[in-house]
Amino acid sequence: MPFGYNGKILHVDLTRGTTRVEEPDEKWYRTYLGGTGFVGWYLLTHLAPGTDPLSPENPLVFATSVVVGAPLSGFNRYVVGAKSPLSGAFAETEAGGYFGPELKFAGFDALVVHGRSERPVYLWIRDGIAEIRDASGLWGLDNWLTLERLRQELGDPRVRVVSIGPAGERQVLFACLQNDLEHFNGRTGMGAVMGAKNLKAIAVRGTGKPALADPEKVKEIARWHNERIKSHPPNVGLTKYGTPGLLKSINDAGFLPTRNFREGWFEGAEALSAPVYHETIFHSNSTCWACAVRCKRRVERTEGKYPLDRRFGGAEYEALAALGSMLGIRDLAAVAYGNQRCNLYGLDVISTGAVIAFAMECFEHGILTPADTGGRELRWGDAEAMIWLIGEIASRRGIGDTLALGVKRAAARIGRGAERFAFHIKGQELAFHDGRGKTGMAMGFALSPTGADHIETPHDVAFQGDGIAKLFPLGLFDPVDPLKTDEAKVRFFFLGQKAWGINNVLALCNFTSVPIHAMTFGRLVEAVSAITGWDVSLYELMKAAERANVLARLFNNREGFTPADDTLISRWFEEMPSGPLRGKRIDPERFAELVRLYYEMSGWDEQGRPTRGKLVELGLDGLAGA
């Protein structure tokens, strides 16, 4: 019998209105583990090259892993993947919360949604049984009302729900998914894929749990892990302030993206900082399944023009940068209110902030005028304009319909030189960390198969000084200089990417796991063995992470992506104009040279294609022509 997982994958065909259960063998599970590994395998084997991402033929994959649902902090995430409508590339996006473990407890390790329903529907999955139900009464509702209605209809307040809001229904290309309105699969436009399938929501309830190979060992590791979380400095900081605690230090270091990446220091950062946040709008901590960190924020505000409801989630670092520094806005309540609007509508707040910043810079340069915006001016620092544009984008009205395409397509539609201010990598807007201050992270942005994504790569600043000790098990012993772009940085990224990738195939939270947070490599290997009963090693886990990355690379190769797509935005090749990193830039020719070095180290050819030898090594040679 399997330990840690169910051995069952649920397939739902919305076109035919049917379901079936696949039961892969143990070798398949051990080869791909879960998360990005599952997504990569299904996309290569179930999707023809050149398929329209919004067509019924694009499968939508919800993947847990062989360890999700084990009672350890951070073993609670799931990955959603498909072909991205935003970029046309490989797409995967992670979320925490309770949905992933609940899907496991309901009897399935993954869900693959095929086809398209003729009418709005939702899925109801309970203890091994799946039903396709009518959702016409839910269509048009925001995410909060959808959650409430489904719990009422199903008669169980503990039902876990993934849903799309109006933005996903209208196929905004960066629409996201949410579960329980506090946890988001934000990047790559998976909400648009779900909307294109006329799938409003997935409700799950499970009362069973996969057996553990060594329950006592798992309990011992959980006790050790939770005790270490109480004293491990990065986790202590997350419990106290959450990710908003990052904003001031990033600004002080000079790489807080400001006014569409034009600057790296925001004069209004103090007003958005964690101390002000906690003195003014903070209500309480929230958490994910079985997690002791409790890094999530809930906010509340009843007075003023920007009311905040603790049920609708609190702004994290990325939201504070997206709707704050990127737009020159220092009004914290307005930023938090804008974030809650994105949550209700189902908009990825990162891409939303990026497209609004793009629009504001275009307006500043006369590329957009009041004639394009229905008479509305778009100026840096204008919180009312930001909130108005969020509604226009979600509704696809006026200029919002153009911005709903993302910056790359919006710039092409606008023309008149708008491309100068449309910053993206592989068609996806950037998360808010300026690569001029973290060049290893910049390499991750360039080489991520999904386009720029802060969850795809280790961040250099955590491995300065004594911090490098976290990477000793990988053979990295020299502290990292965040500002250097050299061969040592490529080696750091090459190995660090695999460490980060372990969390993506096992669907673990980066805020509890290796290499930065309380889990160690040695104890993680012990945990996977105790859960599954397999005699695993760190080598095996890193190879699984590499395998998932190569699957994604194969997907992008066949979709026409080339080395020209493995680059950075033009602003990072320019000198930082002010702040602590004034004059700092990344040299584009040197960067391209180091990307080619990464190819060589990875066993890829000069065109960034994995060689036959690499595919044979990873056991993927049978998928080379998939």
C-alpha cells in the first residue's frame, strides 16, 4: 500500500460531463513526487504543441504531492498548472491554505480538469466521489460570496473552496485562483483558464488521511520543527510581522521597485512599513493547515473611505509594493483596500500593480491621454486612480480591457512607443524585487519557465555572511555577494534553484522549509522517508527538482521559446538613478554570457534545449518528442 499518498488522480472531463480515476504506479510517484513534477508530466503528455491556452484542450492541473497533508508545518501547499494565457509558456502557481490537504483527505493526490462545460459549473469532491454541479447561480459573484454560498449549499462550514472571481469569468489574462479568500494561486493567469472552462469553483471535503510509514518519527520531526520555528530568526520575524516586515529592509537596501522599476528607493516606504501596518490596520495572524509560523495577516478598518474586512485577507509584501511603491502611493489604507478589491475580483495583485504602473508611466509620457481613459488622469501617487483601474480591469471596461491583456499585449495594442515601459519576462510581469540588488534572483527571473517569478529562485541576500551555512549541504561554502554578476553567482543559482525546486515538487512552503527557514536538508530527507517509507536521499530530491525544471523547459522549447526569452528587462541594464544602489546596473552582454554558462552546466545546448544525454540521465528521453 502507498504511504503518504493515495495513489489516485482524479480526471474530470467538463465537455462530456464525466469523471475517471487514474492509478499511477509507485515508480511514477517516486519519479515526479508531485507539484511541478506532476504538472510538467501532464502538460507534456496531454497537450498538443501550439494549443490556444483558453481552448478546451488546455488541461488544468491541481497537484499536491507524496507528502502534502502530513502533520508538519508547511506540508500544505498545492500547485496549479496549465499553458499560460498570459505568456503562452509553461504555467504553474502555488498556494497554501487548507485546500491541498483537503484534496488528499478526500482521496486524490491531484485533479486534472479537461474540456469545457457549456454552462457554468462547479466540482464537488467528497471522500472519493466527484460531481459536476450547476453554478449558474454563482456566476458573477465575487470570491467571498462564492465561498459563503457554497458552504451554505453544501451544509458544511469546513468545506474548502478554490474559486475564480469576475476577473476569471471575463478571462482577464492574469486572473488568479483563491482558496478561503486568504490564499492565492496568483501568477500565470490560471483564473482565466478556469473561467474559459466555465468552471466557477471546486469544493472539497475529506474525512480520510493517507497512512504514514512511520507515524512516530513524523511526530518527532514535527515537534522538533515547531520548536525550531519559535527561535529561528527568519521564522520569528514572519510570525511577528509577516512578509510586510520585508518592505523597509528592501527599501533601505535600495532595491524596492518604485514607479515602474524606475527607482529602487521609495520616499514613502515608512508609511507602508510593518510597524505602521501593525499600529493602524492589523487585526490578527492567520495560518495554513498545521503550520506553526502563522505568517498571514488579517486587517480591519471601519472608519474612513477605505474600509477593510478581516475576512478578505491582508496585504502581503508583494501587494504593498504592487499598489504602493510601484505606483508612488504611500496611503497604507488605500493600498490594503486595493488589495482586498483584487482578492474579491480574483486578480493577481502583482500583475495588477505592474499594469497600472505601466499605464501611469505611459500617461506621464503622453502615450496615454484622457481621451484613452475616459477623461481620467493617471498620475503617480493617485490612490483613487489605482482603485478605479482595478475595477476597470476586472470588468474589462474601457482602458481596463486593454490592461487586462497584461503589459506585453497592452503595449502592442496601444502602440506609440508604449513597449518602452512594458516590463515583463516571457510575457509575465515581474514580482517586486529589483534584480540590480539581487543578481542571482535576476538570473532566476530570466530562466524561470513561467517568466519572472519570485517563488522560482533563492534570493541572494539571505546567504551573505554566516547565512551561507544553510547551503553547506549543497557544497556552497563562500558567502554570496548580492551585487556581483559572475561565475560564482551562476554556481549559486544553479544549485540553489534545485534546492528551491524541492519545495515546488513536494509542494512545501518556502517559509518553513529549506534553504532559508526552519527545516534543514537532513531533517527534510528524514521527513520524506518517514512519510513515504522510501529510502530517499537529498540527491534524489534534487534530481526530482531538476527533472521538473527540464519538463518545463521541454514544454517551452516546443512552444517556440528561445534563448532570446531568457533575459531581463531593459531597466535593469540601466544605472539605478538614485538611492543606496545609485549607478548600479547589470551588464547585458555579461549576463547573456552567464546564461550560456548555466546552459552548459545544465546539460543544455546553445539554444537552451536539454541534450539527449541529459534527458537519458533524468529518465525523460521518452518525452523528448512529446
